[in-house]
Amino acid sequence: MSTTTYHYPFSSVAGDYARAAFGVLLFSLPALMFSMAWIPRMILLSLAAIFLGFGLQTAFRHGTRFTVSDLDIVGKPRGARLRWRELTDVKLEYYTLQRESKHGWMQLTLRSGGRRLHMDSRLDGFVEIAQRAAVSARELHLDLSPTTMNNFAALNINTVAE
């Protein structure tokens, strides 16, 4: 049985790290360096905390590993394990910040019972995992939404039983 491990390369999350650092600095430095009333200071520090949270979320994503085998997919560090033959739902969604834009990202959500795994298209090996998910969905005769089917088609992945 072969297994492959995928991760988010630094280059795919570097922009998120930069945005988080910029936001923390932009809002925390004025709050800490200048004399001001406590309400504006708390507003600025709250905004800095939001960006800090985004930075921590980015670090968590960067450290996430998905190990894929013929039997299952495991997401670490959370430790969620989904067996391909026990999937109950597969969704592939496309997001963009501008209408009619080709510059967006996809998010794949796999569910099995009460467990789920999310990954986005910045993941190294995203298409391979999406392909494996589509094969399982076909074999299990899962009902895929039209949106999910269209998004698989955009990746040249067949979701129709042959």
C-alpha cells in the first residue's frame, strides 16, 4: 500500500503571513506608541488581535499534513482519519474575491460520519486528493451537487460513472 504526504508549501502561505504581520503592526504600533484614550486604543488592539489570529491560523495551515493511502486520508495535527469507502459527503467549492474572476481558490470538504477534513487548492497535491475523492464518490454513488460536479470538471476530473 502506497502512502503520500502533502502539505502547504511556504510559498503558498507567504502572502497570508505577510498580511497578518502587516495588520498586527499597522494596528498595534499606533496603539502602543501614541498617547490616546482607552476606547481607540482597545479598538486598535482588537484589530491587531484579529490579524494575530489570522497569522496563527496561517501557521496552523502551514503545519498541516495530509497523508493519503489507498484506504484513507489522515489530516495532522488534528488527527482526523477518513476512510475512502466510508465517505458520506464530498464538496468542492470555488471562491473568488471578484465576480467573474479566474483568480480564486477551491476548497475540498470530505465528510465521514461526524468527522470532516477541509483543504484548499494551495495544498501541494490538491488535484490528486480531489481525484481520489471523486473516485470514492463515484464508487459510493454519492449525490454530488451540481456546483461540486462543475468544479471537478474544471479540474478535468470525471464524476460520472462509466
